[in-house]
Amino acid sequence: MMKKFLNVLLVLFLGLTLVACQITDNKKEATEANNTANTEVAENKENEETSENTDNIKIDIEEGEKVKAIKEKGKIVLGTSADFPPMEWISFQNGKEEYQGVDIAIAKEVANTLGVELEIKNMAFEGLIASLKAGDVDFVIAGMAADEERKKQVDFSEPYLDGEQVLLVLEENKDKYKSFDDLDGKIIGTQLGTIQQKIAEEKFKYNVKGFDLNNVLIEQLKNKSIDVAFLSEIPAKQFANIADGLAIVTDLGIEKEPGQSVATKKGNDDLTKAISKIVKELKDSGTINKWLDEYIELSNKEAGK
């Protein structure tokens, strides 16, 4: 009887031992699974952060008087003329007014690198340098070419884009103009304050009409109030893409336009150096060319092309 009782106890003991071992194994597997899951989450989070920060620029900025003042203020003010796709324009696609373009993207990168907010002041192109000199804006990005005359008034970063100077004409007239000399006696439209206005007036005097906005310039061309529009290559090509009935005339026998650069007020050397570093990094990394393609596509899309 006692032996039978002991056998029963032994069976019960072995059963309890097996259950305890199974519970321990389950806990161990659960712990390992949990650790694996936590590791995967951490790795995914790290990958997401890396992806988000891929395009961030890491540059040592010399904090002189102007940069310090901007950081203390918590914002940097951009002056631009938003009628120059794909460089800058105002988009209404998302139900609100929004600035788009390569120049706007550069300005945002400047603000991000300095760790401040970006404020945008939109105005006529011809008023940008005066506004910069008066201190109403901290910097200007507006497809502005750094020619010698402007360099006397403001400072510039290194150039970030360059191109030819071209004519924008009605499609029906594209074979009329083979060189700049063929414009003699024609009415030439330009945007006020541009290098193109200066060149046209020097050669053709009173046959040049200037307009505040490029949009108005294009309408005047389409209405045949002017014979040609004289523009920088990149926006001229974009206007030809998004407006029906327009064509580009190149190889005019005139010099290439000076490179487009960021303008700063004279004396703000620390800001000029900081922006030049940012521009160089964006250019060397291919980011500006990438943005150019993207904003050409976006501009075409908004125009229904």
C-alpha cells in the first residue's frame, strides 16, 4: 500500500516538473521574441530617422554679428519675385497660397541650417535690391544673375545655376529671328530690373518695354503688344512649356548670362559665407539639379501639361 502511494506521488512530482519546465521554456521564448521585436522596432525607427535626415546639411556656420542677430530673432526674411517658374511661383493647388520653386527650396534649406523660421516677402523684381539694401529683407533669391553692376550694390554667394539668354516668341514667328541683330525695329519685352532689360536698352534704345511681372510680359507677347520677350533660358523654356503657342529662339550670338546667385547686404560677410557654404553643398551633391527637375515637373502639372 505504501509503495503504491509513493508511486502516485512520484508520478505527480514528475508531472509538475514537466509543467514547470514548459512554463519556463515558454517564458524564455516569449522574452526572446519580445527582445527581437524591440530590436526590430529600434532598427526601423533608426532607419526612419536616417531617411528623414538624409537631405539635411551639416555645415559649420561662422556666427558673426548678422547670423547671431538672425538666430536671436528666430527667423530669416527672404525677398523674392514669385513669377519665375520653375525658380519661384505661387501655387494654389492645395487650397491655399503656397510658394514653390528651386529658389524657395534653397531659402528653406538656409533657414533650416541656421535653425530659424523662414519668412517670405514677395515683391516686384526691380525692388529687390533696394529692399535688401534698406534691411527690409535678409537675403534675396530670385533667379538673380550676379553681374558687375549689381556687385557694386550687394554681395553674392557663389552661383548655383547658369544658362543662356534667349528669346520667347510666338510659334508662328520662331524662324524670323536668327540673331540678336534681327530684333532691330522690333518691340522687345523684358522684366524690369533684369540684365536682359539693360542689354536690350543698350542696343535698341527706345524699342524696349519693361514690365513688373513676367506673367504680364507673357500676356503682352501672346496679345502681340510686343514682338519678342527677352529672358533667361530656364524660365523662358518653362513658359514655353506651360503656355500654348510659344517657342524659344536660342544661339543669339550674345554672351551667356552670369550665374544665378543669392544676394546679401554688403557688410553681412558672415551670412554671405554661410549661404555660400550651403549653396556649394547643395550644388555639389546634385540636389539643386534634382530640385530643378522636380519643380519643372510640378509647374507643368499645375499648368495641366
